Amino acid sequence: MKETEWDKKLKIQTTGRDDYRADQYHFPYEPTPYSVLTRLAESGYIDSKNILVDYGCGKGRVEFFINYVIGCSTIGIEYDKKMCDSAWQNQKTYIGKKNVEILCMNAEAYEIENADSFYFFNPFSVEILRTVIGQIRNSYYSNPRQMRLFFYYPNDEYVTYLMNENMLEYVGEIDCRDLFPGNNERERIMVFEVF
């Protein structure tokens, strides 16, 4: 399905790039392509029992799609009030299950309770990512469980940090290069587990 067709099916509006609030720490809103989210949904890494947190959720595409296709609970974290307003509007019109939560707050401030899956599409700087990984680590230590982190289209700085973070184990990737022209190496979802 095309991008606009999925939006129509889910009764949400998530297309388009928006960089009006981008700065050195927070990167522009650009939704993950539905074809990539379909790959993630079909990967077997997430099922209906998981709780997925999407950092830098923007208008909520990941939350609504994953909730609709897999049936798991999803939580979107977004610092930008304008984007949160769009996500909340989408929440009102969304046709799927209602276990989707959108929180308007800084990623560093979100305290993880039972979530076990975490999605990132380069939402912020590595400095912020370090703090978020610390929050994930704290949650794991207080409640040990299988925890997976998904990084779509990771930049070099993210990859260097992640491969050297001693609490994360690289378990593989979901190749998405065939979905787009050019054989771009960044068209992948890197998968890590906390240990």
C-alpha cells in the first residue's frame, strides 16, 4: 500500500516532513515509511504481548500502525507540542484498538515501567540517546526482562555508540534496502537486546 493509502485505512494523517523545531539535539519529523514498518511487523521480534515505546513519535505513525497490525500496546514520546497535538488528533480518529498512548515530554524524562520494545528513527542527538539508554538500563535492573531496541536508518554516530555500549548486544538487522532505490546501507533496522 502507498503511504497515503495506509493513512486513509487507519484514519490518521502522518505524511510529510516537518523540521520547524529541529536543532542540534532534536532532528526533523519524518515518518518511517509504511513498507519499513511492515518489515518490522513481519519480523517476529514484536508480538501482541509486547509494549512498544517510540521515541520522537511525531504524529504517531509507528504507534498506530504497530498497534493495528500486531495488536500490542504502544507509547509515543514526543517533546514538540505541535506534533503531540497532531498525534492526539490522530488518536481521536484512529480505527484500531485504543491501547495507544501519546505523551508530550522530553525523552530523557520518561520513566519506563513495563515497556520491553523501543523504536528509534534518529529522533535526537547521541547525547540525549545516552540518557535514554540509561533510563532503559535502570528499568531493566529494577525489573529484568527481555528488552529489544530497534534503530531504523541509523547514522554513523548512533552505530558507533550502540556497538560500544556494553549493556547492549547486537542481535541482527532487518534489511530494507530492497524497498528503496540505490542500495543504501542505512536502509535497515538494527536490533539490539539489553543484557
